[in-house]
Amino acid sequence: MVDMNEPVKKRPEELRSHQWYGTEGLRSFSHRARTRQLGYLPEEHLGKPVIAILNTWSDINPCHVHLRDRAQAVKRGVWQAGGFPLEFPVSTLSETFQKPTPMLYRNMLAMETEELLRSYPVDGAVLMGGCDKSTPALLMGAASVDLPAVFVPAGPMLPGHWRNEVLGSGTDMWKYWDDKRAGLIGDCEMTELESGLARSPGHCMTMGTASTLTAAAEALGVTVPGASSIPAVDSGHDRMAAKAGLTIVDLVHKDRKLSSILTADAFEDAVTTVLGLGGSTNAVIHLIAMAGRAGVRLTLDDFDRIARTVPVLANVRPGGQTYLMEDFHFAGGLPGFLSRIPDLLHLDRPTVSYDTMREQITGAQVHNDDVIRPRDNPVASEGGVAVLRGNLCPDGAVIKHIAAEPHLLKHTGPAVVFDDYRTMQRTINDPSLNITAESVLVLRNAGPKGGPGMPEYGMLPIPDHLLKQGVRDMVRISDARMSGTSYGACVLHVAPESYIGGPLALVRTGDAITLDVEARSLQLHVEDDELERRRAEWTPPPVRYERGYGALYNEQITQADTGCDFEFLARPGKVQDPYAG
């Protein structure tokens, strides 16, 4: 009699790793001999699913410094489920330290992920990341290979503390740095803040880019339930990692590949989640790139369409006013959040843990209605990111309008133009620029090619003299990105970028610019014939890289509206598995 509860198990010869280990011939003999060299017995690995653990741990990445320990928990789960775990170190992409920006190297980690998984005897993968660019990079690479995979988020750090205040990483850094420039606090306070802003391993504990993208990964269905908000140092994080190890072996036996999970419906739900969380504008670029790798077409128009249907329910800084990720976690985490918007989701799609997302969020509850708001009391009535169009951004731009001062959401002012970030830093306080609160600060040559790598320069600093007058927000426009922990009336991702001759390259100081978020418009008030005259005079900036990875990046990078992927990686086409015999 067949036991219907007996878990599905592949026969050894059905495993992808079998072609390395289980066939007759010299190559398989060599692979087995070298595995003995590693110290493993035949019964430890032969005929078992081989699980690659791709670990972005590094001594210089505070977001991931605990992942070396978490990998042991993943291995524990894999062994328990009857698999054979192998840990692979991969690029760490430390948001804090890597310059000019880890965005320059996101696609490099995606390539590394893809080629490691394809070229080694791997049946499935556990992807360990969380710092801003690591989540999309790992999932982009894994999607291109299309093996079973589970994502393990690094988890948010503990809340910061200073005197009697609870601090949010990034968000309060910007706030207090402006206070210092305004003369409201001094060096002693800043020294104290250095020790109180980031108190533990883990990524930013605001709803910045890291938390936004790990939440998107959970919404896509590639993490175990509730994984994205568990604090990095909580014992629950260890248990989650072990559960991921158990889950990936089951996925291999079921042959549930990423392509069955990363569907068009899943990406729509991820967009809905990001917008309903008031998440980072960076998620727009990353989700478009991730979808492209999964063969799903996702556009800026999809974000704007969905934004008009979903309210912001997460009262988490910086889009919200009060709470941090630990509060969000104990209020119900993403399962609780999703339980409040089931009518906006596609619930009959599979996840790594369940046959449907409906099953995954069944029974989920919200335990604090101020952290995760009910629908009749939202933080904002519609999604936290707006997509703008106009003659200054024919291919689009974005603004996180819920993090801007409301009076600036419809604003006309004269441009003050900076040709690059260094010039801006050097001259922003120059009295001769005559910058007022009505001015529109414009930064160019900070996009994908111009940055290079599209750094997080988009939150241009407000001049000191205005800070001292109490001004804390201005309209700022660039082809750069902005930290997800930042705030303000910052128009970002202007496409096409100025470095390749986009309209931003033609703006001159004194030109009037109108931002109208309700109308989704960004308009430069210069006549077309004058713009054509300026275009004829424009000359391209010098090449950023003459060789190396930077030259490859410059040749292959696409624009912000299409995800900043490499053209040769984003294009459709098959890559055959290597012959291992």
C-alpha cells in the first residue's frame, strides 16, 4: 500500500548532480575521489541533493557579518532533510563601504551567481543576502539558471538609540547631519550618534532599500514565511535559516524551480507590496531587472498603475512617521501586512513553502494597528512611489512623494544646475549661486553610465544658510538614485540619463521647472527650438573607463527605466548545461 504522506523523492539518477558523481567513466571517478579529498564519505553525499549555499558574508559588510554563522544553520537544515550542503563565498556588495557604489557591481554578483550554479554539481541553492544590491543580484542570477532556490534574508539590525531617542539607520543619519550643518548640535553629539546609530549586525532597520527588497522577495514567494523582517540577531533568524535548508531539499525533490514561482502574478504582488509598504524607490529598478531575468515584462507604467490601487499601510520610517522593522516584525511582519490586502494579490500562485500564497498567509494576523494600519486608516491613500513623465524625463522618473513635504508636490522654481557630484559638494554653499527655498537643485552625470553606476547622490544637500533658516526640504532632480532610508522631494532615475544626452543634459541654471506629482508630470519650460539648439552644442562627457569591468559595464548597461541590467544578460536566449562527463 502506498503511503500518500510519504514525501516525494527523486531517484539518485534524476538529480542534476548525478552527471558529476554517478555515471561510469573517468570524470565521475575523479569527482568522487576529489570529494573524498574534501573529507566526505560516499554515504554523506552520493545520491543526495547537492545544495549550494551562496554566502555574501564578509568582514567589511556589517549587514552580512553574521551570515557565516547563519550558513551553519542552513547546513543543519539541509543535512536534516537528507541533502548535501556546500558553501560558496560570493561577492558581498557592502552598501556602506564599496565605492563608487555597489550598484556598479550588482550585475557582477548576478553573473557570479549564475555561473557558479550552472558550472558546479548543484541541484538547488540557498541564497544568503539582504544588503541592498545583494537581494536582486542573487535572484537575478539564480533566475537565469532556473534551479530550485530559497532566499535567506540577512535581517534588520536592532533599533538605534541615542540619549532618549530611538534611531533609524540612515534616516536619522541624514536628519542629524543636517542639524549639525545648521548649528543645532555639535561634535560631542555626533560622536555619541556614531556609537548609537547601528548597534548590531544586520541591514538598515528602516523601510529602506534592504528591508523593501527582502519584503519583495518574501512577497515573490522565494523565502520561508515571515523571513524578511526577523531581526538579524534574534534566535528566530537562526531557526529561519535552518527552515530554509529543510525547504530547499524538498523543492529539489519536487522539482519546483524558480520559474514556477517568479511569475508575472508574483511580480505584480511584489510591486503591490513595495508600494503598500512605502518602500524604497530603488525597488523600481531592481524589480524590473529581476522580472526581466524571469522572462516577465515589468515597466514603470505597471508601478504607477498599481500605485493608484494600493494604500500605504506600513507606518515604518521613513515613509511612515514612527516605527522601525523590529516593530513591524512583532506587529505581524509581512504575512500580517499581506493579510490586510488579499483582494489586491494573486493568491493562487505557488511559493517555496506552499502550493499557494493563500495557504501561506492563512491565519496571519496583525497585532498592532498603528504599525500595520487597517485599510480605513492608511498612512497614505495610495502607493508611496509615483512615476513622472514629461519633456525632462521622456522615459520616466520616480519620486517617493510620501516622504516629501506636501507643499513641494506641486512646485515651479528656477533650476540651479550642477554638472557632477563633486562640483555640487564644493559649491553648494557658494552665495553667488543665489539658492533659495524656491530653487530646484539639478544634478546631472550621476546616472548608470555617468555616475558611474548610478550612485545614491539623489538626496542633494540643502545649503547651510537655508538649513539655518529652518528649510528641511527642496525639490531636487537627478538621474541618480537615493538611499531608501532618505526622504525629501527628490525626483530620481531621470531617463534617459544626461551622460548619453538625455534632456537633463540641456538644462541651464535659471530655467523654470515644474514638478506636479498629482499630474505625474515633470516639465522643463524651455521652447523646443531652444532645446534643439542646446542639443547641437552638447558634447558627450569623457569615457569613465578605458578597460576592465568598468568598460564592460559602460558598454552593456541599460537605462534606469529598463532595470540597469547588462544587455547581454537581459536578452532572451538559452544557455545549455555543461557536459560533466
